[in-house]
Amino acid sequence: MARVTSLHDAITRGGYQLAALIVILIAGSYCYEVAARYFFNSPTDWANALVAYLLCAVIFLAMPEQTRRRAHIAITILVDRCADPARRHLWRSLLAAVSAASCFAVFCHFCDGCDASESAA
């Protein structure tokens, strides 16, 4: 099991390093697009799409390492200012609100899909 864990950690670190290289590639392609557009009056057709796809790759390659480091981005100013009992209550309330909103969004998505399929038949 230790070999599997170390392999998983190595893949996670490798993905994170690949994400860093892709960020450099994104910056380079974007700089190329700006130079081609404004200095040579010849904009590229591929740079914007490439940046969008590579940004998706960066997010999914970097997230496992960020999760391992517990380095998620969070805005915790309200929670940090609360006393300990109120902090737990606020976290639970926020979790309940986010969970309810997510369930509502999924429900609306599937209900709209069901209505559209029933009216087409």
C-alpha cells in the first residue's frame, strides 16, 4: 500500500509541476497574441481557445496538490471574527445554505430537462 501511496503522491506532484509549466505556456501564447495583434496587425485564431483549454488543464492538474496541502481559497472573515460556539453554528449554517442551493440547482436542471423531453414526445 505504501508503494501505491507514494506513486499517487508522485503523480500529484508531477501534475502540479506540469500545471506550472502550462501557466508559462499560457502567458507565452497570450503575449504572442498581443504582439501579433498590435504590432503586426495579424491576430491569431487559436490563442484565445488555447488559453481557455489550457486553463482548464491547469485547474484540474493543480487541484490535487492544493487539496493535499489544504490550500483551498476561502474567504473566512466572518467566521474568523466569531467566537468558537458561534463559529461552529455559522459554519453549519453556511454548509446548509450551500448544500440547499446546490440541491436546488440540480433539481431545477433535471426538472427543466424532464419538461423539455416530455413536451417533445
